[in-house]
Amino acid sequence: MNLTPTERKNLNLVRAANRHMNYFRYWKSRDESEAHERHEQKKYELYREIIKCGHNVLVEPIFVGGGRADIFDISNGVIMEIVVSESKESIEEKRKKYPSGVEIVEVRA
């Protein structure tokens, strides 16, 4: 697959074993709560929209420096964090683990 320089740079922010582009990952939870289902549904909706735009996307990528995002659009360098019931403190802790130089967007489910 031919990647743009921006996509290659963004892909290199992710652990090598975790670079499954354009592949949806459903995170099965033990509790299967309504909040979890809303989170996974919103993640799938975002994934589909990004694919429809012709962008390359990673779902649940783990970054080289640590941290796991819900969605990473590597075509434009945007991390999307889906928020259902997390506290502001929890979201801020996640942000600290993300690579610098990328945009982080919170999406309400």
C-alpha cells in the first residue's frame, strides 16, 4: 500500500505489531454494559465515516510511547477519543500518553 509521507510519519507513532490499517477491532468487555455498547457503536460509526472519506485509519492502536486510542486517522493525524461516561480526569490522563504533534478530538457517544 502506498502511503503519503504524513501517513507514514503517523503510522510510525504506533507500535509495529499494532499497525492494522483499515481493520475494525471490536473490544469485547466482560460487563457488556449499555455504555460499552454505545462506545463500540460510535467507534464503528467513526471508522466507517473515515473509510468513506478515503482515509487510512487504525482502531485501538497502541502508541510507541504508550497509550491506546479509540481511533487514529493517520491520513490527517487525528486521534479520536470516544467519551461515554469517563471523567475529565480520566480523559486528561489518556491525553498525556498520546504522541505530541497530533490533534486529539473528543467524541461523545
